[in-house]
Amino acid sequence: MSTDKAADRAWIATGIDAIALASLAKRMPASELWSLLLAVVEQRAAARSPSTVQHQWESDRFVAPSYIDQRTLLELDCQLFAAAQAFESVELSPLAPLGACSTIALTTQNRVVSTVRGTEVVSDPTNVLALESARRLRKDPAVTVRLATSHRCVRAQQVPDRPGFAAHFRMFCMTTAGHEIKDQGFLIEAMSEHIRTHLAALDRLEGYGYRFPDRIVKLLSTPACASVAQRIANRLPGPAIVHESLTHEYYHGLRFMIQAGSTHGEAIPLIDGGAFDWLAKLASNRKFVFVASAIGSQLAAYLFRDRPLVA
């Protein structure tokens, strides 16, 4: 956290002396801290009235129901999983270990809803799938791990004031993990497979009431990975491919985005993916490659559905 941001949040420690704050933040054993916080929350909950709970239900963006009909989302998931047959499907827990995102990715814990039991609400399933991939690769370093999941995510940062965005949303993710081979062949094939699978999913959805016109695949790379991006482009069919420079440090040299024209007439970057160094960190092995990608499935249901779904 920057000094300015820390100063902006100084009010949260008002009434707590420095020694007590340091004990809560660093010195107290985790099990004791979780027990203390649980006791505090229990007392807070006991003091609430039914009307207070009802008011929060009606005003809190984190607890409001989704604006998309659940049957629509279930049908959408069905088609996305059908397109991703090469990936093993995984049903994740709503919770992940505390720091699942902030310890391995360039993000802050303030964007995550943390719990008082040493866990956090899943804000990005790809980070959780990286944990599962690392677990499997420790058992068998030679295996290729392909995973897919559809998950409702919760993020604590301010939501963009645009149609289709919300504090919690559904996301369909795919990840590929394994040991690199000669000439970065694993990375190239994994990212190419992700892009082809997403494009096939869009084709499939167009038979179920959706439209994704004017598709563009953007390949973003650092100078060191420019030749790799070109080799990926050579493996892709279909829509126009645009090469751009990658300046976002969140990705490990390579990123791709797929955009299409929405029913509102604007170009929307619906799919995002790339290479990440998370697996190398988790497994302490720089030869491990991790590619992750996702489609905002809830956004697709809201902005790209042209007619009611076919029964």
C-alpha cells in the first residue's frame, strides 16, 4: 500500500493504541486472532435486529441477487463447458486461503472480501486453480493439468459505473499448467488452445441466442515475448488479430484479449487471459508454465444475448 493510501485509511485504527494494533496485525498467533474476531462478530450479530438485516439486504451491493436469471446462467455454463471438453471441470469452494490472490499476484488484499476464519471469498478462480495445479504437479511434475470452472466471484473494489458490472459476478475460467519444453512449445500450445477454445465457445453460444460480431483477438507482449506472440498468432484461425505492447506487470510477458460488439453497439473486451508466474512461485520451479483465461459469463448474458435462449 502506498503512503498516501495508508494515510487515507488511518482512521480505521482510531481508538486502538500502537501496541494493540501491532499485536492484532502481526504478533498474535493466527488461531487466537481468528477466535477473538469470531467472538467480536458473534456479539455484533447478537445486537442486530431483523430490520437492520432487512435494510442491509436491500442496500448492500455485496448481498444483492444477480440481475441475470439463474436458468440463463446455467444454460450458458452448460455451453461453455461443452466447448471446453479438453479441460477437467472443478467445483470450487466459495472460500480460498487468506492471501490466495495477494501473495502470488500483483494485487492488494483490500480488493478481496476477507473472513474472520483465515480465509477469503474467492475473487478470482484462476488463482485458486493455480493452487490446485501446484498440488497436482508436486505429485507428478510430468503431468499437464487442464482445469475449468464456473464461479461466482466477489470483489471489494468500486464497481465500474457501466451496464453489466456488479460487486459479485459469474466467471468461466480455464487454466493450463505444466513443465515447459523446447522453444517455449508448452506456453505457445497452451495459450493457442485457450484462445481457440474461447472462440469455439462464442461460436457455440451463437446457436443459443447470443451474438458476438466484429470479433478481434488482441495479443499483447513484452519485447522479449514478441516472437512468441507471433508464433501463437500463426496457430489461430478466424477473426482479426492485433498485436500490441504489454505494459501491465500483472502478466508474465504475454496477454490476450478477445472483444466483440455487444447488443448496445459498443466493443466489449469479454475474454482475458495470459501467462502468469504464479505456479513458478507456488512450486518453486521456474520451469513450470501457467496459462489462465476467463470469460465474463454474466456480462455475456447481459450484453450479448440477442434473443431468448433456445429450449
